[in-house]
Amino acid sequence: MSDSARVEGADAASPRAVADWLKARALAFGFDTAGITTPAGIGPAGARLREFLALGRQGEMAWLEGRADWRADPSTLWPEARAILMLGQNYGPEDDPLAVLARGGEGAISVYAQGRDYHDVVKKRLKALARELVATHGGEVKVFVDTAPVLEKPLAAAAGLGWQGKHTNLVSREFGSWLFLGALFTTHPLPPDAAETDHCGGCRACLDVCPTQAFPAPYQLDARRCISYLTIEHPGHIPEEFRAAIGNRIFGCDDCLAICPWNKFARTAAELRLRPRPELTAPRLAELATLDDAAFRKLFTKSPVKRLGRDRFVRNVLIAIGNSGDATLASTAESLLDDPSPLVRAMAVWALRRLAPTDVFARKREGHLERERDTDVRSLWKSGD
């Protein structure tokens, strides 16, 4: 997402004065932290991105490859940019995000997706701040939030907002793991702030807690093994080797974020729209599995989950049901064996096999296998023969 604007003849001010004014106004607009870097502040992150892509660790996120040059070098994205204001919006949770993982009948939705879609909140504030900058000091601006080809995390580290931890996510000494990021590119030659240094030390809690071992080494991520990727970005059947490890995580995963010791300094989000909606903190799997498309859209209105679509979401729910160990949920899985979506049918078979007695599953297979035409679903019915 981007927006640009220009005003001629605005009152001149020194770059330092504009920078100080801009950061103060960012906090006044409701951002929790702000810092300035330059396009060159991206440093070696561009080379790391190219290595990540060369190893195929992006999985099916083809959009990462499509504009890799822009991501690797912000000056290629917008050659006129002279400075980048990086902004952080705190979305810290009030409770422990990992507590729900012990409750098999409930689903775990990543903290960032339990409240209002952050794109709406952050982008609106960025636009307002950009308009005020142009009106007050002139110049040109572009604003970006997440979906644009910008490597926000290394730029945020260069701007002093935090550092990229061993899990590759941004860590803040003030806000822990819980910052949404936005970027304001400007033609003003603003002086950069000092970059944050790495404070991970010998800690490897984030690496060790990962259920699917998605970190080949510190500061490296293989997205193909990451539960956030698998439950959100992966469009097809989730590989069987990861299903049990997913547990009851039905949208994203907070394990490596929540385990970070720097969260002892974190604070609950002040922005009410980013706080969790009660119905999304620990929803019952049995209820989520019954959602049709209309009910799914209604429940997740103004939520990032809505972009996933009903079929992929129920796919995730059925994996959680299969991992629940609750035999009473077998009937829920059974009710979806004839769902129109092969994604859903396949995971209904997988969940039923894990929860139902062997003789019950065999009887169900006899009837459904005869009329099933999807190759992947048929394979799941036959597996274990």
C-alpha cells in the first residue's frame, strides 16, 4: 500500500528540526515509538533475503520473489527517498498467549489477529501523519504497511526501534515482541537515529520452543516449516509431518515471540482496537468447524483472519480437532466428510482417523471412499491399509 503527496513553498526548517518535529508528531498521533533511518540503512538484509530465496525457504510465497529487488534496496523502490521514518504500534497482550495451547478443545489464534486488522489502524495514522508533514514542511512522501515490498524489520532495527532476534523478528527493549511496523518514506534528508544493537546474548529460547524446528540456525528461518506460514500462507494441504506439531494453533503461532525474555518489559496495548476480541481469544473448535462462508465472514469481519477464507481456516480447525485427543469431537470431523471443499474433506478424514475407533473409521471409509473423486482425499482414506 502506498500514498504520495507534495506541497511546494512550505516553510523551510533544518533537517534536525524536521526530524524532531516528525517523531514528536508520530507519538502524538498514537504511535508508540518512532525512529529515522535512510534507504542505505537496509544494510546486509538485502543479501540475506536473496540467500533465503535461493534456498527456497519462502515456500509458496511467490510475491517475495516478484519484487525482491525493491525489498533488498529501498532506493530502488523509490529513488527520490532520502529518509525513512519507521514507526511502531504496540499490540502487547494482557495475558500469556501460550496458555491456550494446553486447552485442546479451544483454538489458538495469533495475538496480532485477535483484534482489529492492524493494516487499517496503522495505515490510517500513517496517512494522517504524512499529510501533516507535507502541509507543514513540504516535500514528497510515501507510506507503507506490511503488504508493500519493504523489509520493515531491518529498517526498524536501523532506525533504533529494536533488533532482529534469533527468530528473525523484531525485539524491543521497551515493548518486547509486540510491535506492528509502518514506514514513511520522504524526500526530506533527515538525520538518521542510531541503530539498535543485538541484545539476545546466549539465549536461544525462541529457537528451542519452535514446535516444527523452523530455524535452521540462529537468525535464519525456513518458512516452509513455520506454523504461521503453514496455517496462513500455505494454500493447499498442510504436509502430514507438521500436523501433529501444529497442535491447536488455527491461525498463526506466537511461541517464539511469547517466550522471549524481553517481554518482561512489554506492556498491554493502549490502542483499544488492537486489543483481543473476547470471542477470538480461545474459541471452541466445535463451533468454528460449523462455520459456512457467510458465518466465517461475519465472525472475522475487520480481522486479518478473514483474508484466509473459510476453507483454509476450517482446514486448520480440523487439524486442531485431530490433535485435541477429545473423542467427542469425532462427530464434528465426521460432519465435514462431505464438505464441498477437498481441503476440508481431507482434514476431516485425517481428524476422524485420529479420534474415532478403528472399526468406526473403517465403516465410514467404506461409504465415503466409494464416492470420493479427489485424489488427495482418497489417499487419506486409504492411508494405513
